[in-house]
Amino acid sequence: MSDAKILSQSDRHQIGATLKPDALTLTLQGLINEDFNPDAVLQAIDAMSPKPKIVRLDTLTVERFNSVGLRAWAIFIRDLESKYNVVFSIVGEALIEQADIFPAVFGRKKIVAEHFVAPYLCGGCGQRFFMKLKPTDVNPLLPALDQRHPGCPKCSTPADFDTDEETLIAFLRKL
Amino acid sequence: MLKPMILLASKVAEDRVFAEEAAGAAGFDLVMTDDPQEARTRVLPDGRTILLVGVDNLQDVVDFKSHFGEVIGEGSGKLSPCFVHLIGTCGEEEISEISESNLFANYVLRMPDQAAEAGRYYGRIIHQVSLKKDTELDGIVPPPGQVESVRLNHSSDRAKALDQIQERLKARGDVHERVIHTIINAIDELLMNAIYDAPSDEGGDQKFRKVARTVPIDLTGKHTVELRMFLGADYLAFTVIDSFGSLKRNEVLKHVLRGYELKKYEAGTQAGAGIGLANTFHVGGSLLFVSELGQKTEATVVFRKTGTYKEFKKQFRFISIRTHRA
């Protein structure tokens, strides 16, 4: 049984919440900017019954954070992890992008991430898509992400890794 | 009229390639040496010298300061910092030393594998920052393309302008979505700086700095913000102009360069602390600022359009901060 609701919403972003007995999942979408109010979201979580022990964060569909949104998010994570066990169910590209410049967006503790995404670009049709990976999918026994060429979901052409390795490495180091 | 002269002082081979291409593109004479002491003797006394200095480590920065400290400055017979370009790698050890120096206005991030191409492009920038007082987008961005301008008369116009640019970039079909988000973020930061950080009273207090970005503000009179854009075939450039001229050169430089290499931004960092500009530079944007104290600041971001996001993030970039008294 689950209870789904919207914790925060504007015409540019939405934070949905699904409460199950074991955990609360927050799903973020769109632009995280000044409309994101970390205190209001945290208060809404605190008011939930039963109170979740784990808060899972799905940031796959966050398009971008502006600097005001980044600061608000960093404060939100800091306060959230002081009260709950925080798990990133999936870390999207917009958040990974911050790993080597503003690591506070992942909180102060070691990041617990179930999945993250690696972007690939199809040279055939131009489609950009994500491979959903577990942290254990990246290890010395497997090819590096830029050596992998998954088939494009649209045209099956082998695609190329499409971000700088340093950013993903910076993120993976925090796991 | 005698041509300006580019004088390169650098031990790095790629800097020579860069300087040769830049001089060729700018149409300027070129002198190169790997000895900063010799370079100092080659500075022309008539203000025609554009100095490029390669700095690779802390000692290079110390040497730069000691060799050129007395010849660079605002006084007559001195080489203006606007004519001085440091070429470096944003290395951790030298950045704080560089950020506190007032001896240069331009910092170029060295890209050894792109030295020739970057040099050809940077020749345009050298020409612009040496010979032009204001930032002319059609001067710093290669044609084809044209400059367009919109005025923001209310803080809510910021989102509208960003939406319009986002739609136009999407409609082009040749700019990837991740790149579009990156570009929109960069423009957003420049607009927020102009709307909320730039306005200052006679005492220098920034009246809107601590105002929540959700609070509506009329941008009339001196508060009006102008956004210029150049959506070229190969480059995309945007200038945001405010009428306050309150740019703090060393603060901007410190944040942008520190953000490139050091990892020190923490939760609780105050608004206006430069994360947005640091992010812009970090993801590939070049930044040019021209500020006339108390009159206006022109803040420009330039991106090269690339085929992939990977190339986009590894593109050549620089920061130029010129401040003038009106």
C-alpha cells in the first residue's frame, strides 16, 4: 500500500512523494531553482505518518539546477540526512554534473546510491540516452564507461559515451 | 599606424602555437621568448604590447609578478592589465596566488590539444579586448549571425527570456538538450547577477542581494537589464548589461578559477557567492566582463557549439575581466 502526493510544485518543477512502510521515495522533476523550498519539503516529510526511516531520492528527471536551487538543495540534503537515512535510488545527470564542483549536493556522508546514469550519444540518429548503472557495474574488471558502446534504443547503432570522464569519476569516488 | 605586438613569455611549446595562431588571426606582430626577464625588456613603451605569459606552477606566477610587477599598472607609461593574458591550467597551487593579482585582466585555460584552433579563435578576443572598450558580440563571435537585444523590465521577464531562448535553441535542432540546459543555466546566472547582485547604493550596499529570487522586482529606470544574444552557426554568445557597474573583479576571478579546480563549495554558501559563474566556466563557458565603475557592467558568456556534450565540456575557454573608471 502506498500514499502518493505532491510535496512541492511550480510551473517548472515537481517533487512527488510516495510513502511505503519501509521508505519514502521523492521523485524530482524539472528545474530546481528559487521555487524549491527545502524547509517546506522537510516539514512535509516530518509530518508524515508513519514517519519514514529511509528517504529515497530519484533525481533522474531533474533537467537543471540553477545556483539558487543548488544551494537550496545542498541545505535540504544536509538537513534531511541529519534526520533520515538518505539513499539515492537513481542519480541523474544534472546532479552528477555537480560532483566535482559542488559536492555538498550529495550531503556530508558517504553517498548511498542504488543507480546512476551514464549518458551516451548515438552517432547514427543523434539520439542521446542514458544507461542506468549500479555502482558495481563500474569496476576494473569491466570496460571503462567510455569504452562501452551500447546500442541506441532508437536505431541500434553503437553509441559513444557523452560526457567527460572526470565528472563521473568524481561522482564514483564519493560512493 | 603601427600594429600592436603580441609578446609571448612561456616555456610551454603549445603556448607558442597558440600565440602564433592568435597573432595571425588578430593581424598583430609577434615576439616570443621563454625567458620572462627578456620578455620584460621587449615590452614596448608606446602601449602597443599585448603580453601573453604562460604560467604552469606557483613559481611561474611568482616570477611573473616579480618580472612584470613594475611595468604593469594603470599609470602612464605602464602596460594596462587589460593587455595582459595569463595562460595556465588552473592548477590548485597557483590559483589563489593568481586570483589575488591585479596584474592581468585575462586568464586563458591552456588546452594543449586545441592550441592552434583555440589560438585562431582567441585572436578575435585579443583584438576585441585590446582595441574595443565595450563587448561587441559580433566582434568576438565569428559570423554568420546577428546581434539581437531584449530588455527586461520586471524580474519575471527573466524566466520568459530564458524560455524563449530555450525554445529557439531547441528549434534549431543542432544543439543537444543537455547543452541547452547548460547554456540556459549560464544566462540565468548572468541575469540573476544583473537583477539582484548588481544594484548597489552610493555606499556600495547591494540592495537586492539578500532578497529571495521569488520576490517580484520592477526593473525600471536604472534597474532595467538588457540581454543581447548572438546565435551563430558555430558559437552562441550572450551579454547581460546592468547600469550599476558594481562588479568586484577579484571576487569574480577567485570564484570562477577556484571553482574550476578546487572543491570547496559547501552547503550554506551564501547567495551570490559565485557558484553559478564557477559552474559556467567549469562546463565550458568563456566569460568576459567589462565594468565601468558606477555606470554599467557587461557580462558575456560564449560557448562553441559542438557535436557532442563531451566535446562541449572540453572546449577551450577563458575569462576576461576589465574594469574601468567612468
